[in-house]
Amino acid sequence: MRKAHRHAKKARHAKLMKKHIGEWKKQPKAFRSMIASIIVANRKEIAMARSALHKSAVNYRKAVVGTAKCMRSMKCVNAHFMKRKDGAACMKNKACTGAVAHMIKTTFIRRNVFRCMMNKKHCALKI
């Protein structure tokens, strides 16, 4: 009985993931490519901070916690997007701005973007 329950739970999770990934793919291409480039840049930053963790935990904490906090605030995300040429173009686009607002409200995208930054292997968004 217990094993069957666990399998049912996994099937339900797969169904939810399919729905969420479908939503992610519906987001504007400019937004997805922008998020992908930010993920790759932050992944490098986090990896460098992790390799120097024995020297200073401050840089690692700043890279990890700062990123997680920033993704919850429209003001911070907007500032980061505006620093980049493709991000500024994305923020001027109405559909893209809506996608950013959706990301800030949706825990799934935020959590998976963060997970992608931390480790490429556990990235559900395939970035």
C-alpha cells in the first residue's frame, strides 16, 4: 500500500512539472534567454565563491542569499535587467514585463531558476 501511494505521488508530481514547464515555455523568448544568461553568469559567480569558501563565507552568502532575495523584488529584478542591453529591451516589452511579474509571484519559476544557478544537474528548466 505504502509503495503504491509513493508511486501515485510521483505521477502527480510529474503531471504538475509538465504543467509548470509548459507555462515556462509559453513565456516570451526574450525573457527566457535573459533568465538563461543571468543563470549562467550567476552560476559562475557562485562556483567561484564556493571554491573560495574556505577563505571567506561572505562572498558565497552574498552570491547565494542576495540572488534569492533579489528574485522576490520587482525593483531589484528591474535594476538587474536594466543593466544589460537585452534586459532593457525585455523590460520595455509589455509581454516580457508581465513574464517578470509572473516570475516574482510564482514560487516554481523562482525556485527552479535558483536551483539552476546552484547546480546544472538539478535544473528543471534545461538551462
